[in-house]
Amino acid sequence: MFSKTLRKDTYGYLFIAPFFIIFLVFGLYPIMYSFYLSFTDWDGFTNPTIVGLENYLRLFGDFFFYKSLFNTLVIWIVSVIPQLTVSLVLAVILHEKFVKGKSIFRAVFFFPNIVTAASLGLLVALIFSWQTGSFNQFLMAIGMINDPIQWTDMPNFMRGLVSSILFWQYFGYSMIIYIAGLQGISRDLLEAAEIDGASKVRVFFSITLPLLKPIILFQVVTSIIGGMQIFDQPYALTDGSGQPDNSTLTSVMYLYETAFTRYQYGYGSAIAFGLFLVIVVFSIISFATMNARTKNEQK
Amino acid sequence: MISETKVEAIHDKRKSKRIKPSHIIIHILLILLAIVCIVPFYIMIVYGTHTNADIASKFIFFPGEALIDNYQNMTENINIWRGFLNSFIIAGCSTALTLYFGALNAYGFAKYKFRGNKVLFWFVLATMMVPQQLGLVGTFRIMYILNLLDTYAALILPAAANAFAVFFVKQFIDGTIPDEVIESARMDGASEFKTFNRIILPMLTPALAALGIFAFIGSWNNFISPLVLLFSNEKYPLPVLVQMLQGYYGSNYGVQYLGVALSVLPIIIVFTIFSKRIIGSVAIGAVKG
Amino acid sequence: MTKSNLLFVFLVWLMLIVVLVGCSSSSAEDKKELRIWTFTDEAKYAVEKFQEANPDIKVDVLFINNDNHVKKLMSVLQVEKNVPDVFFVEKAYWPQIREIPRLEDLSQSPYNAEEILDQQYQYIQDDEKDEEGIIRGLGYQGTPGAFYYRRDLAKEYLGTDDPEEVSKLISNWDKIMDIGERVVEESNGEVHALANWSDIGSVESSNIKEPWVVDKKLVIDPVRVEAAELAKEARERKVLANYESWGPAWTASMQQGTVMFYAMPTWALPHVFENNAPETAGKWGVTHGPKAFTGGGTFLAMYSGSENKEVAWEFMKFYTTDRDFLTELAKNEQYFLSNKEINIDLAPELTSDFLNGQKYFAFFNEAGEEAPSSPQSTYDNDINGLWDEKVNDFLNGRLETIEDMIASFKKDVGHHFPEIQVD
């Protein structure tokens, strides 16, 4: 029996082989190349010179790196909490039988995810621009303000705006993933619980939520990974500047700016690996807390 | 566990209960949210029918008359239909590769306990955490080494190694496909790959449908890789062409909006037509359940 | 392994190979070919005319907008693969790109570009040379600046719309500030003298004596600090409308007539004013402001590893010296040239209806002769960006004093460029 399973299990290598071969060439090589670059000083033209840990030491004391991490975290948290909760509620509602036009709602909520972040950023920038933005024009028309407000010069407002774009773009996406997860849960089970007198809220918290755990974990982890790499939205919104007061400068924007506008490839690579470490730490923490919680529940 | 009659009783109870006020409120909220989602699309399309002067000077809510002008202006320099074709080839092939190899790999990780399974899976997961923007220099180099610069293959092949797809499908397999299915296929004498292709793949449809949408849209909207890896005008996909519009028409927002709208419109149409099938296929289980 | 498994693996590999082979086959032709990369649609006109004159040459043009154009250019220059024979570079990026050791030396024979430079304005000649004085590119565009003004507003608030008279009234910044303050009051806040602080900044930054970095040391030219102080004063006295450059409010203001003066270079006439305010034709004029200045410009450079250098040089020569083509370009496209000999020949006859019949080539030729050279280091484009951010913070009050602003600026430069000595 043992030998049989072993024989079958080696098939696993065959299944994962095509992926890994492609991955080694197109995924790992670029990453390792960047890793090598992070120990060098290179402008792209002369040969890279090895500088040891110099880039990492610079990173350690770099005010902008910490600031960009802070910005990224703030933007991410403000967008991800409503994103993951609102979408879960919507998924559950759209899973209910009484709702009419389910598929239309699902499709429409997913729409914002289709548009490229670049055109979205441009649109929002136009709406919130200082003298001609329609938002200011609207506020003035209803008499709330007399002079246009320079929204683009307000750090917290701009961070909030980036978060809002992210939320708006991704809540439908999260919702669809939750819906896919809800399919796995037998409807009979939920209805039986309801018959036994449990309220919908109670069913949600004691049956649906625990059963959705793998999907929620998936969402949390991918949103950490994606969230720490926010780039397109703030880049398009601020035309790449990360202003005002560097408040919308995310870590990836900072790395992009360093590597591709200042052509400091070595330092840019070091920023990427610094950020990589941060993401790994956050992912492990979230994995650990989720697992700890299940263990407690099992007790 | 639950008897058939009991379930049917619930269904009957549902039917007899007519509209509740809370249901009306929920519907109203859903409709409001839907409007918020549609307005920017509407604005985008409407702005594409206006002249630049109109757009710069006031807020617009109704279609204008400049659609044909803007379109002619745009086609003078940009062959947008060729861009469609390119985008379609690239996104279509990429999606197919992502789905098949992603599922294959996820299945390998989920159902075979070979040595190094966990480590390799974590490794795949970890690669998602490296910011994509950085790989750019290395990607350019490897494409140059393999002589793939300026080919569709440079954009399509890497799609076969999509870590997100592996994670996504594995999570789905873990939740929904019991080992017994595979065991019984083995009992019937099916080979491992046959089992995957004939039995597992169809069972993965809901996950692959959702993943397919994400992969297709991701590839369709991808901008930076084609920009860096392609050099011929006739090979550029839509997002690069839209960016080129910005170069040709600098501050002519009307033409730019039209370009953006045109680049998004086909996805919207396809999505609207098939949304019932695509997202609905996810929901089939629900109806059956 | 069973047969079907083998077959499956085989098919997967077959597919990969087909895709790899099928897509990497490229065609090579033996015709005289010229590959050009550009970020500006102006190139279209020139390439068309060049092909008319040289039907035996096949020109392949790739057009990408500015930021992406530079990134793409850098990536191909780095691996030296797919590099175009000739590429256009915008002035902001030029100081950095002209130092890249992949650009052909145009000072040497057979090019002897010095002969072409002799026909150009001094400030362009200085831009075309790298740090060692070797010619690395040719500028085809003349970009001296002017104060564009609305004649109707000048008449209303200054009592005259004659360029000579207006020039006297705005010969220094103090006069402009006084006008601005008065105009805002008289128009109830509707009309401002200047659109934003970059009207002051772009004039002053043309007049610097030293680039940002000399011998790896940060140098803050006093002219730049003065410009920031002037901008602050202008903002406080409501001389500025604070329309963001290139934003919709800014372009709309040209049509609406809410700004009196715009400090802009030659090319703004067709590309900015006629484009954004077509209905105001005849209401505009150009005149001299407090100082001569320049803005923007485009340079043509050749890849040193090109296999088509002869043809590439033909094109570069064509765009900078071909009398027939350049005369046509100037007349048809209202294009002010880097070649001053041709500009001077055209000066008496070229007038602009948009500028109410003003002889604008004569005006710009005069401005080009006076235009100052502003030396640039490879760092200047990046550091300009940092400086502008700080000046904005200073104007908005986030940084309270000019000293705070400079300290914060130095800190940022030190962070981003550890190799530069900031104090």
C-alpha cells in the first residue's frame, strides 16, 4: 500500500514540471538578476560594480523608504477593510434566493475592475482638480463652499482618494471570489439551520464564516501581497509624483522612481527586496493568526 | 442528514412569503451601488463624444456631437482595430496557458504528497511577493537572450507560470474536491493525466471561469510589458495604443476618452453577454444546491 | 508511465516549441532602411518630406509618448539590441542622454557637425555638446520664449496693445506684480496677470549660470532662490491665477481670457494657443518680458553602433539644413527653426493671423539672439523635479520660510543621490 502511494505521488513532479520550467526562465531569472543587482551600483551602461551591502545599509536609514511603507500601509488598510467586509456581505446577499437580477448585480459590481487603473486615475484626477474639477463645481453650486478647495494639496485626503479608488475597483472582484467559495457550501446545511430556528445573522457567523475560512485566508493573503504593491492608482492619480508632501508615494512607486527615472538599478533592487521582506512578514503573521484562531475554536 | 421533504417544505414556505420591507431596502441599496459603478463608464463614453474645449470648460452629462470627428481624428494615426486583434491574440493565448498550467500545477500540489511539496508551494507563493516592476530589467534581459524581443511569445509564454492562478485553484481544490473522486477514477483504471483532463478539469469549471475572467482582464489591460518588450507598431496591443493617443493628441481629451472607451467597450460587451454564463457558472452550484 | 501520459507530456512540449519557433522568426531585408524613434508627431511631417526627397530609403518610425519613449530608449541602449538608428530626445532628458557612451560623436568627420552648428543660435550650440564639448546631437527647433498676451485685456487694463509699448510696461517683475494686483482688483478677481508660478520659474531658470551639480557638489544658483521668492510674493499679491500648467483650467483660461500673460516659447503658438483657443484668433500678441528665456526643444541623436549611419546622417542633415524642406516646414507648420539663417530670410514675410498679423519670425529671431545658455548636468532633470516640489510646498505654506525650503530640499537631494555632496 505504501509503495503504491509513493509511486503515484511522484506523478506530482510531472504535474508541476511545465509550470516550474517556464517559471525558472521567465520568473526566477529576472528575480535572481535583480537580487544580484541589489549588491551592485549600476546605471545600466557601464558594468555593474559590486558594492556589497551598501545599498541595504542605505535602505536601512532611508527616510523615504519608511515614509513610503507608511503610506502604503495606510492606503492599504483604509481600502482593504471595507473591501473585504462589504464584498462578503454583498456575496452573501447575492447568494440569497429572494434577490432579483442577481447576475446583473454581480456583473455591474465587477465592472470597475475591468477599467485600466491608468484611465481611472486620470478620470478621478480630472474630477478633483482644483479650479475646474466637477467636485468643486458641485460643492460651489450647492453653496457649501465659496472658493474651490485645493484637494490635491491635502495629504490625508489624497491618500483617502487612492484608497477609495482601490476599494471601488476591487470590492466586486472580492465579491466574486466569495461567491465562488459560497458554492462549496451546501445550501441544505444553511437551510436546515434556519429551520432549526437560527437567525440569518447567526447562520452567517456560525456556519458560513467558518466554512469560508480558506477563501477568506486567500483573500487576506493576496490582498496583503497586492496591497503592499499598490502602484498604478497613485501613479496615475498624481502623474507619478506621489505628492502632496510625498503622501501618496507608495513603496513600489519609490522603487520604480529610483530604478527607472533615476536609473539607480542597484538601489532600486534593494528597495524591492526590502519590501519583499516586509510582505513576507505580514503574510506569515496573517497565516499564523488565522491558524491560531482555528485551533482555539477547535478546543 | 436532512430529508428531501423538509427541504421542499422550505422552498414552499419561501414562495408563500411575499415581499418583505427589508428586501426592498436591500434592493434599493444594491441599485444605488450599481449606479455608482456605472457612472464613470458612462462619463468616459459620453466624454468621448465631445470636443476638447467642451471637456475643459464644464461638467458634461449628455452625449455631444463630436464622436465622428474624434473617431476620424484618432484613426488618422492609430489603427485601433489592429490593436484589438493583437490584444485578443495575446490575452486569449495567455489566459489559456494560465488556466491549464495553473490548474495542472495546483492539482499536483493539492493531491500528490511528493517530497518537497510544501516547500515548493511556499516558494511559488513567495514569488508573488516580489514586486513585478522590478523584474522588468531581468525580463528584458532574458527575452533578449532567448531572442524573443518583439514577439507575441514574449508576452504569452510567461503566462503559463502564474503563481496567483496556482494559489487560487489550489485553494478551490482543497475546499471542494475530495480524494475519493481520484481514488475511484484510479480504481476504474484511468491514468493520472486522464483523470486530471477528464474528471478534475470539468469539476474546476467554477474556479476556472472566475480565474479566466481575472487572467483575461489582467492581460488585456497589461501595459508595461508590451511597451517594453515590443518594438513594432503593428504588434502593439490596445493599452499601448491608448498611451500613444496621449502622445499624438496631447491635451485633446475628447480623442483620448474615445480611445479609452473603445479599448474597454469590447470587454464590457463580452462581459455583459456572457456574464450570466461566466459568473453564473459560479452560481450554478447554488441553484442546484 | 502509460502511453497517454507520454503523449500528453510530448504535446505540451511540442506546443511550447511551436510557439517559441513560430514567433521568433524575423524577417530581414536588404533595402536601405532607417529606423527612427520619436516622441513627437512633428516627426511625421519631416519623415514624409524626407521620403519624398529620398524614395530609395525605407523609413520605419516608431512613435511613443515622452516618458515611455525615454524608458524604452534607455532599455534598448543598455543591451544594444533593437536600437533605432536615429532618435528624438526632448530637452528635459537630453542632458542625461547626451552623456551616454552609445551616441555617435558628430564633431568628427565625415559629419563635421560644427559647420551646421555655425548656422544656429548660440544657446542651442551649447546644448548640443556634452561635458567634453563633443557634439552629440542636433537640435532642429528654435525655442526662444515670449510673453504671449491677450490684446483685448492689454487694451482694457494697460491702455495699449502695441507689443513695443506693452514690453516697456512689463520690463521687470515689479511692474508685472503691480499690474497683477491692480487687474485682480479691477476685475473682481476674474483676471490675473500670470497663470502660475512656472511663468516666473521658467523665465528665471533659463538665466542660471551654473547647473545643479558641479564636481559632485550641489550648487543652488541664487537666481533660483530669487525666483522662489518672487513666486511667493506673486502668490501673496494674487498676481497668479494658480492654474496648473497643462491642466484643463489652464487651457480653458486661454479661451476665456482670464489671464493676461503667458511666458511660453515659440512652439506654444501652434501647439498650445491655437490648439486650445482657436476662437480667439487675432486677439493675441507676443512681446519681450523681464528677461530673455527659452523653453523645451528637441534633439536628434545617432546610435554609435548603427549600421545605417550614412542614411541616418542624411536624415539629421535634412532636418537641420535642407533649405527647401525647412522653408516649407516653417511656412506650413509655423515652425520656428534652430537654423537662424533660414529664419532670418523668412522673417520679413512670415506673419501670424492668430497674433493679429505680427511678424513673429522677426520677433523670435531677435529673442533667439538674446537667449541665454543655461548649463545642465545629468542630474538636472531629476533635481528640477525635487526643487519644484519644494517650491510648491513653500508657496502653499507647508514650508514656512525660504530657509526651511532650502534645508528640506538639500535633505531630499542627499537622500536620493548619496553621491552628491549637499553642503
